[in-house]
Amino acid sequence: MCLGVPGRVVELREVDGLKMGRVDFGGVCRLVCLEHVDAAVGDHVLVHVGFALTKLAPEEASELSELLEQVAAELDPDGPPDPGDALS
């Protein structure tokens, strides 16, 4: 099974002749290959293993993000551990 994750393009750049961009995934930014998608800063894209597969409408990106959050909550209802707990 493959999973595409929605993100928003926040910066464009060229790396070794490839169109790349920094994509924000809810506060976590990663460098993504944009070679196969005509994306601009502010566009939402669906990303799989570091490659943008398609552009998404903002509403689609928001809906998909909410669904992924629901799935994550069902898999781990307690959420991720609080890093501060290790200090107590």
C-alpha cells in the first residue's frame, strides 16, 4: 500500500538541475522533487517518497490532512509521547 501526504509548497529551488521545493507538512518541512508537477509557492501537493505526484485544491489538502489525523488518532489514541515526560 502506498501513502501520499498533502503539503504546501513554501519555497522553490533548483538542485542539480532538478526543480525542488521545501514543502510544509503541518509544521515539518522537507525538500521534495517537483519535476513532475507544475507547482508554485503556496500550492498544495500530494507527496509520496519525496516526489510530488499532483497538485491538490486547498480544500482537498485540508480534508486529506484531517483524515490522516483521524487515522493516526485511531492507531495511537494516546498520541505521541511527550518529550518532557523523560525529564520528570
